[in-house]
Amino acid sequence: MRKALPTAGHPARAVIMGFAATVAVGTILLMLPITAENGQATDFVTALFTATSAVCITGLIVVDTSGHWSTFGEITILVLIQIGGLGIMTVASLMVLLVSRRFGLRMQLSAQRETKSLDLGEVRDVVRRIVLISITVEVIVATVFTVRLMSGYDYGFGDALYSGVFHGISAYNNAGFSLYSDSMERFVSDPWISLAVIIAVIIGGLGFPVLFELGRRLRGKIHWSMHSKITLLTTGVLLVVGFTYITINEWQNADTMGGLGVPGKLLAGLFAATMPRSAGFNSVPTGELESSTLLVTDVLMFIGGGSASTAAGIKVTTFALLAFVILAEIRGEPTVHVMGRRLAATVQRQALTVALLAVALVMLTTITMLSISEHPLDEVLFESVSAVATVGLSTGITADLPPGMHVMMSILMFIGRLGPITLATALALRDRPRRYELPEERPIVG
Amino acid sequence: MRKALPTAGHPARAVIMGFAATVAVGTILLMLPITAENGQATDFVTALFTATSAVCITGLIVVDTSGHWSTFGEITILVLIQIGGLGIMTVASLMVLLVSRRFGLRMQLSAQRETKSLDLGEVRDVVRRIVLISITVEVIVATVFTVRLMSGYDYGFGDALYSGVFHGISAYNNAGFSLYSDSMERFVSDPWISLAVIIAVIIGGLGFPVLFELGRRLRGKIHWSMHSKITLLTTGVLLVVGFTYITINEWQNADTMGGLGVPGKLLAGLFAATMPRSAGFNSVPTGELESSTLLVTDVLMFIGGGSASTAAGIKVTTFALLAFVILAEIRGEPTVHVMGRRLAATVQRQALTVALLAVALVMLTTITMLSISEHPLDEVLFESVSAVATVGLSTGITADLPPGMHVMMSILMFIGRLGPITLATALALRDRPRRYELPEERPIVG
Ligand SMILES: [K+]
Ligand SMILES: [K+]
């Protein structure tokens, strides 16, 4: 039985308020005539949807980014993405620290000496490191992008730099916003651009705790934590499985990668396998993918990326833990062991809760969207998972949906972004003791 | 730590062999010229699919039942259904008893004095009671059917009785086979036939442990077990939710219940809400249902019916237990309480395992079927869930699939029928002690 912290419920509430306020400010800015290309005020629902999509680093759009918004509008979106991305990484990392302290576990996320509670110096140190990592990756990607646009596509320096910075930030933050109306389709066979985006997305999607350990590991300082091992392993497995399936399945699809050479197919396959976790760029037209590829992408999007990262979904650790629980159950082992460690029983229940609530959310959304729209299940399910997992991939139906659905999807993106982390934290912090124990009973399962 | 029974793995294996042997005999019989209406030998895949569908009481068909098969063929199918239905209820009940004994729990399924192990007298008593209940319900339904066909549809006694017996057995066993090529569509507004089928399906789908307790309860003898309370409550909730959603959603669909009067709509809605658990009859054309109704039906089929019943799916208890676990987790309670009892921790993991493996099976099947066929996701998902949950509802694509898919679906029906019960039993019986405990660790969830 653990004692309850007096501030148990507060951090999650503060985070939700902070993100909501950022969305509100973003919505107001995006309603101003100055943020629109045509100088007219943008309607409330479009502004709300775009601001939510940017702050929640989703990338779903209802109006073309460079077509509808002015340069000031684009920069507004970029700032919202950067705030959202840094915000979610910081908040998630601090919540992880909070939960670790609560359970007396050591979880090094800063160079500060670890104390019983979170002190301001430590918070500042974590924020500083997150900003440092983020800006470093963003600058590298922006540089590759800029140089490549100038050398390969005859861009002037100013245009190349603007595009480089925009897509560097958008890629690292898994935001999926693009200045090109075809997302990254024009770069489908360009290894420089494609690989820069892929690497930025993967790094952004690993999560700060893993990045921090990677950094210390490179200097030979620590052992891997179970969390980092699971994250890296599962990310790798999902990439390989997704890449293999998607590449084979789309190999001869004339509307996607059928017309490309073998290197182009492999590059496009890797791109398509990386983006569901959860960047949302596409280098082949999403709406033209095979129905089975869409379903596999649904699964990848649902799983998402690493904890305390710019990716969303139920997270690769949640997915992997459930697999380990099932494995232990099939082997008939009373406790779950993962890589030489015993898995805390409470974590198992938390993983189950996060995963099944996400399934319920996706099902309810899909059923609602199916009832309202005339689009087929594969497209509706895809859009629903893309919103909940804040991926931003789209078969193209989002823009066609009625305003009421846009408001609903805005709410979904918000829940999808903040739900798993605040839920998991709240669950971890709110364990409550019972005074007495009731007699045990075993209903029949299966 | 519990001691392992020496016979732990055996019962499941014997059951699987028994069912496989019955399917094999059925396949051979259905390949004979005498079982076909046209006197020609039926091909292997069609015979295998039909025999599996009958023994696994699924009801999916690749050839029209009364059109393709002779009367001898129809009776062969009926016998396979009866063997499959009685077999699954008996086997499941005995496994439940075995597991209960293993954990020192009292689980009354017979009037015999309970002993430490299962003795032959008790097994005989359980079988006797199951046969008694089954035949009683089947006779009542057959009688209602026969009288109604004679009084309302000008059937002669012989034809009416044959149809009554066939559909009585098919309904109680949740088999879904019908002598009518439109299943029950001709009876959509007939309350006698519809309600008889609905009631038979619900009773068959509750499961013997619940029926046995209901019988004792009527004689005022015992308290409800947690299992019976959960089964009855969840069955009721799913019926009400399914009925409400389907009736409202299909109210104006001209291809399903749009043309019916209000009583007809309500009856058709109740019929459509009952059949996914897991009878597989339809009184409105399944292929014409709204896409959203199909998805809701998918969910209902996936959940299925009661344990040790003629229904399949992951079972209503599994579904309800997971909901209780989530509820406890959200409330921050360290142990899960259900209706005044503490839920055994091992049961939670079993429920998780059964449910998630079923999800994985459905996803893999759907992805495979999508890759091979050209049918849209809603139809493929529906057929896949229908096979795995051995429901037998069909949007009509099953007959069109290639023979290879028919073999795969035969295997699926077999796994769907025997998987959950043998898996759950094996899991419950195979808990294995660990010699030492590894240090605990908490990865980040969500
Ligand atoms: K995204
Ligand atoms: K059935």
C-alpha cells in the first residue's frame, strides 16, 4: 500500500489546461486575416482544426497549408508545432520522473543528483536537455534539406532555408505538416530528403528518456533500462515488419510505387513504414494504397512511437508489454519477466487499460463517422486511427467531412495526444489502498 | 505456487482430436454422391468447409443447404450440428469443473456430491443434464415452428415437422444453418417464428453453468455465482445496446427494415441484435446493412456468448472482466472487485490473453483476406470475425472466395470454436512456479 501524494491529480490537469490555452491562442491567430493568403478571415472550425492539429503535432489538414495560409500563417503553425512538440516531450518526461520518484525508482533524465522530489533545478535541466536535443536534430535536418533543395532542385537560398527549417521542425516533431500540397511525394526517389525525414522522425519518435540514455551510453556510462531496450527493440521490429509487408504489398501497385525502380521502391517502402509512427508525411499517395496496406498502417499508427516522444499512439512499450504478458500467460508463468527483470503487476494493468480504452475510442469514433458519412470502412477507420494516434496520414476524406466532424476530430486529436500520457500518469499516481479484502472468486474466461 | 496436475495438457488435446475426427467423418460423408441433391460427388473443399461449419456450429456456407444437399445430406449436417453442440457444451463444462477442482473452488454442475477429482458418475450426470436441457429446448422450439408453419404457411405435417426439427436444433445450437436460402428473411415479421428462434438462441448461448444455476435458482436452492451474474447482466446489456443501435440505424434503410411496420422493425432489430451471439441467422439481408451496423455487429460477434455454451467469441465474461479491470484501474484500486467479490489476478491475465490473441487472429485473417481478394474492408472484416467467432452471418462473399480461402476459413472456424476454451483451460491448468524472483522494473506505459 502506497501513500497518496497530495498533488496527485494536479499535474495532468495543469498540462491539459496549458495545451488547451495554446490551442485557443493558435485558433485566434489563425482566424485573423493576416494569417490567410487571401487576406480574408478564416472560419472558426478551420482555424480550430488547424491549430489543434499543429499543437497536437498531428498533421491532418482541412485546407492546403501553403495554399491557404500566408507566410505569417505558416510561421504561426510552425511555432505551434514547436511549442506542442517541446511541450509534450517535456511534460511527458517530467511525469515519468514524478511517477518514478513516487515508486522510489531511479530514472535518470538529467545530470542532477537525484532527490526524493522534483526540484526546480532538475526540471530546468530536463527542459534544457530536451531543447538542446530537439534543436540539434532540427538544425541538421534543415541543413540537409536546404543544401539538397539548392543543389538538386534549383532553389534559391532563402526559399531552400525556409523549406528546410519548416520541414526540419515538422519532421523531428512528427508533425507531418508540409509546405507541399503532395506532402513528400515529389521526393519519393530522393534518398537525401527521404532519409533525412525518416531519421528525424525515428529520433523524434524514440522519446527523451531513450535519447538521454543513448547519449549517456555513447559515453559508456550506464546500462540500458528495460524501457529503452523495449523501445529500441520494438521500434526496430515494427520498422522491419512494416517495411517488408508494405514494400511487397505495394510493389506492383501502379498508383503508388509500381512505377519506381527497385531503389525507389525500397526507399518508398521504408518511408511508408516509418511515417505511421507517427509523423504523417507520405511519399506515395495514401488514398491509392492497397486496402490491406491501409489496415497494416492502421495497426502501426495505433501502436505509435516511444513514450515521452513526439509520437503518439498507445506507445511501443505498451504494445510490447502486452505481448510479454501474453507470452508469460501461455508459458504458464505466474510472473511476467522481460529481459531478465520482473514486470510490476500494476504496469500490466495500466498497459491493458491504455490499450483497450484506445481500442474503444477508435471503435466509437469509427462507428460515429461511418453513421454520418458515406465513406467506406477502410477510409473511415484509417482517418479515425490517424486522428486518435495523431499521425496525420489521410486517404483524403478529412477535408470533405462536415464541420461537426472537424470539431469532433479536433477533440479526438487532443485526447489522442494527451490521453495516454495523462491517463497513464494518473493511473500510476492514483493507486488507492483498500481497507479490507473481499473473498476471491474465479469466473470462467473463454 | 500450485502443484501441476500430471494430466494437465491432455484434456485439451483429446478434445481437439475428437472434434477433428468428427469433422473428418463428416467430410467423407458429405463427399458421397448420396448426400448431394444431384447425386454427384461433392468436391473435398466444399465438403470440408460444410462439415467444419456444422461441427463447429458456425453456419457459414459455400453452397445453398437445401439446394445442394439431399435430404440425407441435410440430416448428416443436422447430426453434425447436434454432435458439435452437445460436444462443445459437455467438453466446456467438464473443463470448467476440472479447473475449479484444480483451484479448490466449488462449482456445482451436477447433483452429485463434489469430490476432489472428477469421477465417472459425475461426468455422466453432467452429460445427462446437458442432453436433457438441450432436447427440452429443441423440442419446444420445434413444436412452435411446426405448429406455426402448419397454421400460418399451409405446410403439411411432415414438411412442417422436418423444418421444425431442423431449425429447432440449428437455433438452440447457435448453428445458423437454414433450409431456406434466405435464412429467416421470409419470417421477418412473424413473431412466433422469430421469437422462438431468438429465445432458443439466447438460451443456447448462456452456457450450461448458467442454465444449471438458473434451474437450481428456480427451485430456490442457491445463490448466484459471480460467473452467472456477469453472464446474465452482460448478455442483457449487449442485447439492449445492440437492439437500440441496430433498430435506429436501420430504421429507414429501404433494403433492410425500411419497408416494415413499427412492430416489424422492432422484431427485426431484436432478431439482428440477438443473432451475432452467435447464431448466424438473418431476417434482413446482411449484405444490405449499413456499414456502421456491420461494424457494431462485428463487435457483438467478437464478444460472442456465454462460457460453456453453443456460442463462441471471446465470451461475455471475458469482455466484462476486462471492463471491470479497466474500471478498477481508473479508480486506482489495487485489486479488482466484481459484485462484492475479489477477482483472482490470474483470471485477469487469462482474459487479456484470450481477448488479445483473438484480436490478433482477426487482424491477421483480415489482412490476409484483403491481400488475396478484391472485396472491401467492411465485408472482409465481417466475414473474418464471423468465422473466428463461429457466428455464420455473411455479407455473401464467402461463397465467392477461392478454395484456398475456404480451407483457411475452415481452420479459422475450428480455431475459433475450440481455441478460447482449450486456451483458457490450458492457461488455467498450466500455471508454473518460478524458483527465484528477479528484481522488479517499471517501464513507461502510454
Ligand atoms: K503527426
Ligand atoms: K453460429
